[in-house]
Amino acid sequence: MSYQLLKGKKGIIFGALDEKSIAWKTAIRCHEEGAQILLTNAPVAMRMGEINKLAEAINAPVVPCDVSSNEDVANLITKSLEHFGGGVDFILHSVGMSINVRKGLSYTENNYEFTHKGLDISAISLHRVLQEAMKQDAVNEWGSVLALSYIAAQRVFPDYNDMSDGKSMLESIARNFGYYYGVKKHVRVNTISQSPTRTTAGSGVKGFDGFVNYAEKMSPLGNASAEDCANYCVMMFSDMTRMVTMQNLFHDGGFSFTGVTHAVIEQMEK
Ligand SMILES: NC(=O)c1ccc[n+]([C@@H]2O[C@H](COP(=O)([O-])OP(=O)(O)OC[C@H]3O[C@@H](n4cnc5c(N)ncnc54)[C@H](O)[C@@H]3O)[C@@H](O)[C@H]2O)c1
């Protein structure tokens, strides 16, 4: 169903890797709601070729950008200004990666080069994108910028590893940059803290199925799907949420405020 909530709006979407990606579903929903999209992902992810299917389906150009490269981000913002003939109304940062997780190094045995790289890609990149967008004046008045987070930013989830630190930093950058961009141009910056979701990035975490099942039992509404998350992003990009900024917004079926559920108690009594 389309409400044309984003009619006439333009946006950049990072991180659509395949059909399971939250960014992929969000791009489709934004398009359905009337937005024009520019897609971007790391050059290495693009070689898989999947993103071209999405680009065709929603008639969007694709600009490669490794978010850890200043030049790539500057080039992306310039290309976006050229393509749209002006600024964008929204940006989705849907990027995350831990090399420590990928290499199977536990939190207590992290390799700091990997940690630096992971924090750069997963958190500092939001600052890099916002800084470059501000420099080139590439986001319109009352624009909306979103990044995707996880509750491991606030609570311990063993094996989420250094991604936890990355998410804490990501949320902090959204809060702090949100202040400056709000004052300067009424641009709002928020993070959405999403339920565990079966995607390529999600499934990389050890014991991920356990995470998903536990969260499902611990959430009064059950886990929020990637489609639900896409709908929430649409709302946050729309004019219906103009005064929401610098927030970490839980989109998790109630998980974050639930102490225990009957389903978990029953399980524990077995
Ligand atoms: N899946 C979950 O359980 C879950 C839960 C909460 C939050 N999130 C967050 O949602 C976001 C999207 O993840 P997803 O679950 O859709 O998985 P995904 O694997 O589909 O998306 C991650 C994306 O990050 C991109 N990326 C990695 N390194 C990059 C780089 N150097 N430059 C540019 N892009 C790069 C990948 O190419 C990929 O498209 C991430 O921030 C993730 O941490 C996911």
C-alpha cells in the first residue's frame, strides 16, 4: 500500500547488498512512497551484481562508495548533487562490519587494527557522510538522516563483539551531529535500533539464531522484520516526524523494555 508519504523527496540509500538487506527493502518502500533514490554500496559489494537488479526495479543510479574513504564519500555527495540537481531530503546509513567477528576473534582477543577498521566503517562513517554533506550543503532544510543500530549499544550481548562498541559510537555520533545539523539547517539525525534480522550482516554473528529466537520470545509483539523496519524508515523520512531528532528509536516489538515474558519463564522451568 502506498500513502505517497515521500512524494517529491530525494534520498541516498547506503548498504543494499541483496534482497534480505534492510536497505534493499527500505529502498523499495521509499520508491513506492514516491521518492527518487540514489543507491550506493562498497565497490567490493557491488561486484556481486545484485544491486543492479534493485537499481533497475526502482530506476535508481548506483554510485560506488567505500564509507571508510574520504574521497569516495566526497565523490558520492558531489555525484548526488549533480544527479538530483540539488540536495537530498533523506539519507539511510545501513552499513556495518566487524573484521574481528569475521575472523572469529573473541571480544577479549580483538586485533586493534581490525577494531579500528570496524569502527571506521560501522560508526565514524556516519560522521564522515554528515560532515561531507554539510560541507557541500547536500541535505535540504528539514532533511532526515537515519542510521541503523542494535541494543548491544546499551546492553551486553556476548559475541556481538566490537560491533557493540561501534553501535554505541554510532548512536553518539547521531546525537552529537544531530545537534549541529539541527541548528544549522533543521536537519534531523536519528538511529533506529532494530530487532535481530536474518540478513548477511546479522547472520555473521556467532549464535545468531539463538539471538533471534530469544528476542522473539522476549518481545511482546515478536521481532520486527526488515519490512517493518523499512516502513519505520519511511515514516522517519516523511514530514510526519519533523521534530524528532538526536534519538535512538527502538524498533524491536517491545524487547528493550521487557524484563521477562511468560514464554521465557516457561522455557526456564523446563
Ligand atoms: N541484521 C540485524 O540483525 C541487524 C539488527 C540491528 C541493526 N542492524 C544494522 O542494520 C544495518 C544493515 O545491515 P543488514 O542487516 O541489512 O545487513 P547487510 O549485510 O545486508 O548490510 C550491511 C551493508 O554494509 C555494507 N558495507 C560493509 N562495509 C562497507 C564499506 N566499507 N563501505 C560501504 N558499505 C559497506 C555491505 O556491503 C552491506 O550492504 C547495519 O548497520 C547493521 O548493523 C542489523
